[in-house]
Amino acid sequence: MRFGAWEIVLVIVLVLIVFGGAKLSGLGKSLGRGIREFKEEVGADQKEPAPKTEDPS
């Protein structure tokens, strides 16, 4: 099932009518902030060196 341009435009218009522009912009900001924080945390985990283990012998 493929969506055409008119179906996508109709869905966008309906979402704007139901939620309003202000709520959508706030949602976009929250989503962007969450993605940015997630990337920072993943990057921080990869940059930390692995803990050294002592050789028991």
C-alpha cells in the first residue's frame, strides 16, 4: 500500500487541526531535546575507557 502526496497532505492537515500548531512545536522541541541528550549519553559511554582489571597472579 503506497501513500500519495494528497494522502500525506491530508494527514498533516488533520494533525494540525486536532493538535494545533503550538502543541506540535512544543512536541518537536521536546523530541529534539530528547534525541540530543540520547546521542550525548551514547557518545559519553563510548569515550570512557574500559576499567582496568588487576591480574591476580
